Amino acid sequence: MNQERLMKVLVGPVVSEKSTMIGEKHQQYSFVVIPDATKCEVKAAIELLFKVKVSSLRVRKSTSIKR
């Protein structure tokens, strides 16, 4: 995995009431990632950008609902 690709994997954080409560209570954080990112790439990107050790990672693929 090249470093340039890892810098583009994370699009941004998910900022909502639910994600804020989970972050404060369980120290879990939610991010929007590019659609073709793998679990290994997401983990490496978080460790590279935030200088932390990721203990576990859950990836959920969802599509936005157009109304």
C-alpha cells in the first residue's frame, strides 16, 4: 500500500449525535471512506494519519438514500 493512496482513503468523520455518544462512551470513531477501500487500507490509513494503534475495525458498506 503506498502512502499516497492511504492519504486518500479517509474522506472524513461521521458527525452525528449517535456517533458522538459512541465515541465518548466506548472510544469508537466513525469515518466515511472511499467505496473501493479495503479493511486493511482503512486500518493502515487511520494508523498513519492519527499515529494510533487500531485494536479492531468494523467496516459497513452502505449506500445513501435519495429522496
